[in-house]
Amino acid sequence: MPELPEVETIARDVRPLLVGERIARAHVHKPDILRRIRRPAFQRALAGRTIVSVGRRAKHLVLLLDDDRRLIIQPRMTGSLRVDANGARRDPYDVLTFDLGSGARMRFRDVRRLGVVLLLTPQAWAAYDAAIGPEPLERAFTPRRLAEVLSGARVAVKKAIMDQRRLAGVGNIYASEACWIAMIDPSRSAHRLSAADIERLHAAIVQVLRRAVEGRGTTVRDYRTGTGEPGNYQGRLAVYERAGEPCLRCGTRIALTWALDGRSTYFCHRCQP
Ligand SMILES: [Zn+2]
């Protein structure tokens, strides 16, 4: 599932191709991706609108339109977004396409169709935004802020940092990576971390996300950048999908457990006691 670095990469790739473009026509090919709005109303609302900005919140793309509404695209498992210069032929997995004023076409493609698309008024956006935790790559995200969001979290630290209401954008891959960098056992209860643990975890989260953005994200299966290529960070992962391989710090075999939250958790027994 695309996490912060992957969605940030898509946003950066498509931004120069979308900002200032007018949506001549919107086509919803698979209406089951829409939430809180039906296809005819959605298509009508978008026709003629200009895209003012392309951003990201947590693991979602946010396109601001010139009527102050925001189009939210949640790629979830297999969704990918790209812009083809000369309205390339439709793909059977396209779920939403925009014919743009310049003749280009924006395509949201989603093989498993688990992605979600929303169109939000400024008020609905305010509520949406408020329900998500702080952005870890913003200046306001400090160790103190991390301590605040983890206080009272009587769950495993890995689970707590993946909870989007507490912290934005971190999923299964970068949660495992951050715990390894910080030398923290991912199953430790979040509210029991010391100030020093929090300090290390904060630095680890910021470091791994920054590096993964620089690496244009991690492709283990489906993720593609906004230009249709795989990311480059998968070769630099320390623990994720490295079960049985030597820890890069101490040589101990990387362990894999499903016991923590029903999802794969990779860690080093020795470095993360
Ligand atoms: Zn180790």
C-alpha cells in the first residue's frame, strides 16, 4: 500500500502536469470508487473546473479546485495516478479519467478497485483534515508532538505510529523500518516509551520517510510513481521483507511475526530488545 513517500512521489510527478489545467470532462468508469456522491453529480461538479494545486495529506492525494472544493484520491492498495500527454487509449483498469483542456488525460487506474475518491467542500475538508494526525515531514512535528500523540496509546508502538489519527502517512513498511532504526521493539507498548526512546523514534521516522521520498518510494508489488515506474527505495530497506537475512547492524537473522497486529512485522531480536 502506498505510504507517505509513495503518495508524495506521485504528487510531485503529476503536479507540474496538472496545476493550471482545466478539466474539460470527468469520466467515472467505475462508480464504486466514489463516496458520498453519485456519478452524475460528480461528473457535473468537475466539468469546467481548474486544478489550483496538487498536494498530499497522509497517504492521500489532494487536488484543490478553483471552486475551493478538494478532490481526494486514496490509492489504497493498487491505485496509481498518471497524466498522459496525448490522451492515450483507455486502459480497462482506469477507474477515473479527466480530459484536460490541453488535450492531456489524467488517469486514475486501480486493478483491485479498493481506492476511494471523494469531493469535499471546504467544511468537509476541514473535518477530514482534523481527523488525521500530524504530518511527520512538517516542521511542527517534533519529538514533543510525537510524545503527545503516543501518550495514552496502550497499544504496540508499531501499531500506534501506523494509526492515521495519531500520525499521518506511516504504514506497515516504514513503521517496521523506523522501529529498527530507533532500536525499539515494535511490540513495546507506546505509552511506556521513555523520552529518549521517543527522541530516537522521532528521528528514525523523519529519516526513513525523507530518504524514501528521495528514493521515489518503495515498490514491493503494485506501487508505481506518477510517471509509471517502480520506486527505488526497496533495495535500501533494512528489515521489511528481509526475514531470515542478516541484520545490517549486528548480523542476527531478521525475524518476522504476524502476532502483533495481524500484519507482517520485521525486526531484529538483538538490536530491538
Ligand atoms: Zn540487529
